Amino acid sequence: MSVNKLKGYYATFLIIIGLATIICFMWVFRKNNGRATRKCCRLFFLFGGFKMEKIGEYDLNAKLIVANHQSASDIICLEGDHPLNICWVAKKQLGEIPFYGYSVKIPEMILIDREDKKGLIQLMREAKEKIAQNRPIIIFPEGTRGPGNRSFLPFKPGAKILAEKLGLRIQPIVFINTRKMYDSNPIYSQKNVARLVCMPSFVPEVGSDWYEKLEKDMFEYYSKHYNELNPEDLTQTEA
């Protein structure tokens, strides 16, 4: 078995044990949706020997965080590092997983049934409630994990509708190399260093092409930092 496979299995072990421990503590200490306990996610990077570089600062006035998604380490990073009581938009099926479903139920995350036509109405209603509780909403516009490397999946319209209907200030966040740091399918860990880039926040102009521009700008940021972290890939492309 390769070293990268072994590192991946060790990281998986850390996630399974760590998440089970956090769920148990959240069950006991539920204050503020178990936010203090959820902060322990940062230990994943310490015990895994991983480094998450951070570029820029969180805008604590932003009510909607839009981020690309590559790996479970994206979620682990923001849970451990963001200073506010963040609230994720996730698929309903995650809450139905025996025991581990409590990781999204106890913190009262927004769980959406993507097959239900009323899902968007539910998202709007629950997002209003969370924002009123000073909980920024985090959404992955790609809808699922992207392939990593040099590509994004096309952005779905949910984040655009949410931002425009509720008039939300947005902060884009870009993750680079998190899938190389930890991938669950197949399980492996290729890189020890990943990066989180906090882009400037803004309030979208309804009726403009801001969402298309956001997708383009995020990918430009991503490409720049990807090339910095993976110069060997750039060399192979040029060759």
C-alpha cells in the first residue's frame, strides 16, 4: 500500500473518531448550537500533519458565504476556523445517516431535499431564521464536490436566488488543494498543504450578471493559487 493511501486512511480514521467525539460533546453542551465543540475540528489539521494556509480575512458582516467544494476538509476547515456560528446548506440525506446525522441535526443546519420542488421555499424561510440569529449561511454553488485539479463544476442557481431575494452581503471563499490533501473516493492524501482564500465581499446588483462574474472571478483566484501550490502540474501542462 502506498504512503498516500496510508495517509488517506489515517485521515479518514481521524474524521470518523473526531466527528463521533464532537457529536457526543455537542449532545451534552448544546449552547450556541454546540459551536464551541465544533471548533475542535481544527485539531484535524494538527493531528493529521496538515497545513491550511489562509489568505485574506473573513468579513463578519457577510451573511452568505459562497465556496467551491472539493473535500470534507473544506467543511472541517471552516467549522474549526470561522469565528461565527456558521450554518451550512446541506442535502437532507446527510441528516438521515445513523448517528453521524446528528452532526448536522444538533447544530440545526439547513437540510434541503433537492428532489422536492418546495426545497427553495424552505431554504429561504430557514435562511431568514438563521441570519436573524447572526448565523452566516454557507452554500456550495457547485452543489456537490468538484473534481479538483484545474476545474470547477458549473454553478447552480440556488446561491444567486438566495442572495437576491434576501439582499445578502456575500463573501466568496476559494479552497485550493483540499482534495489533494484528503480525498474519500478513492481514499488518499497526496499533499500536506492546502489553501483558503477569502475574497472581497460585496452586495450583488439585482438584474446584473454578477453571478456569472462571481463564478469567473472565483475560478481566476483558484487558478492563480493552484498554480502556486502545484508548480509541477504547470510544468507538465507546458510540456
